[in-house]
Amino acid sequence: MSAASEAAVEPCSKSDMTREEAKLAFQEADAVCFDVDSTVVTTEGVDEFAAFLGVGDKVAELTASAMNGDMKFHEALDARLSIMGATAESLDEFVRTHPATFTPGVERLIVSLQARGTHVYLVSGGFTQMIFPLADRLSLPRSRVFANTILFGDEGEYSGFDQTAPTAWAGGKAKVIAQLRQEHGYPVVAMVGDGATDLEARPPADVFVGFGGIAQRPEVMANADLWVTDFADVQAILDEAATATEAATATEAAAATEAAEDTSSSARS
């Protein structure tokens, strides 16, 4: 994705979907894409790594600008990494000694989605080196992770980041979802996240669930199809669908039993 295409991304507006329609769309989703930082986990991985390296305040300011839509994501990513001066060794040490904490309720939600046959993806502006271990802990294949990769030279020195990854650019999450729909033919896709880059993914996502349990961003809150601050609320939406399905199945079974009994009575007559 080029700088020109990044500049073409426009702010998203709220869809015409009602809350009930949004709930139904989420219940029917064939794939759900989760942002990672401040959504699946309680922290911003880049900020935590920057603090580990002693430049936390400077990097946190740039992260906030990117998440609020005040700065082009690609520019913020480049600026943050340039300030940090990471090495392959320091990144490995950080990942090993600072495992991220999952947001309460998200592990159960992901298990529930997978039990329903829903495909779950992690789509993030963060880095594969930090997110692959999270996917492993969630029993998600690493092929379901779409994120950026920090590059290092032969001596382990920072040498940039993979600029071919769509998530390195504004609008990249939308590009990932469009690619997934094309490759897998998903009729309904949901996006869950806390930031402006997540909101940009609808469309092609059919429904956007704004998550404010860690950080609350005004643009996201105003334009989300569903706004939640606790994953228990999203779990409840899934549970509603399961209850409705069980009730419908029970009704059908009762009707079939009654029909069979009527047929048997008629035969005896």
C-alpha cells in the first residue's frame, strides 16, 4: 500500500445498522477479526516495549496520535520505531520477560466463537514478534495473525519494518478483511477493536464492535455499530443466539414428536 493510498483513507461514519441488526450480524459472523492492543490484551505492546527501552513517554504520545486518527499510522509507526532503537536481543528479552495480560472475558469469548465454527483472526498494527506468542496461548494458528514485523540486520540491529504488510498503513485492516473475504468467501465478517484503524475496517467488515474496556476513543464510541466496555456483554450476545437456537431445536423436536404420535393414533384407528 502506497502513501497515496494511505492519504485516500477517509474518516468513517456510523452505519445505518440498528443495535439489534448489529447484534444479529455479530451472531451470524463467519469470521471475527480482533485488534490486539487495548482489546485482546490490556496494554499497547509497542508502548510497553518502549518503556522497557526507556523511551516510553515519547512513544506513547505517538501511539495516542495514531489511535485517535490525528497522525497517519504509517508515519507514527516509523517514528516510534526510530525513537526506540530496538535490537533483536532486546525484543526477545522483552517478549520473554513481559508476557501480556489478556483482557478479562476475551479468552472465553474466543473459545465460544471457535466452538461455533467461527474463524477468529488477530489483525493488528503491532508486531508479529509479540503477537505470535499470544496466538499460541489462545490456540490460534499463526496463519490467523496479520500484523507488522520488525526487521533486524545481521548483527541484530534495527533495520526497519516490513512495509509490504498491509497493517503498516492506514486502511490496512480493511485490506486484510477484503483479502480474507476473497480467499474464504465469508458471507459475514465482524471487526472488534478500540481504535480508529479498527473503525476504518467497516466496510468491508459488515459490523464493527467498538471496545472501550481499556481505552475510550470518542470517534470510535460515536461510530461503532455496537459499543461495549466489557467482553461479558459480547459473550451475552453470543449466548442469546445459542439460547434461541436451543429453543428452536426443542420446538422442532416437540412438533416432530407430536406429528409422529398423531400418525400412530391415526394408524391404530
